[in-house]
Amino acid sequence: MYVHSWTRRVLKSAQEFSRNTDGIFDITIAGQLVRWNCLPRNGMRFGSGSWRDIILESAGRVPFRRPLLIDFGGIAKAFAVDRAVEF
């Protein structure tokens, strides 16, 4: 999958937060939230991947080692506010 440079920045920040919190912060929580019925399934298939399975390659390519779902929730909102403040 290829992503926009801003999305890549959010993913990189999320990985750093996850690393610094020993995985307490994890944007791949979406799969678990679906299992708990906190997010709709909508026919999605999900795996047991974690933030460690997100590979940030150059040129915006972002493959996953294992299937996973991402919940950008709070981190994307903070990123959007940061971008708005810049303008």
C-alpha cells in the first residue's frame, strides 16, 4: 500500500509512541475493538498484527508483515490540529 507523506508521518509518530510506551499506545488496536464490538465489523477481516508489523519504506510504501487494522483516532486528530496551527 502507498500512503501520502502526511499519513506516513502519522504512522512514524505512532510507532515511536508505541515503542516509547512498550506498546501501551498502539494504533493497531482496531482489530481488538472490532472483537469487543466497539467498532463495526463491516465485513472486515483482521489479523493479530501489531505496530511492530508496520514497515515504513521509502517513497510512501507501507507494507504490513501480518494482517492488521489501524485506528488513527486520537493521533490523527492531533496531527490535523498541528497542521492547522502551522497555517
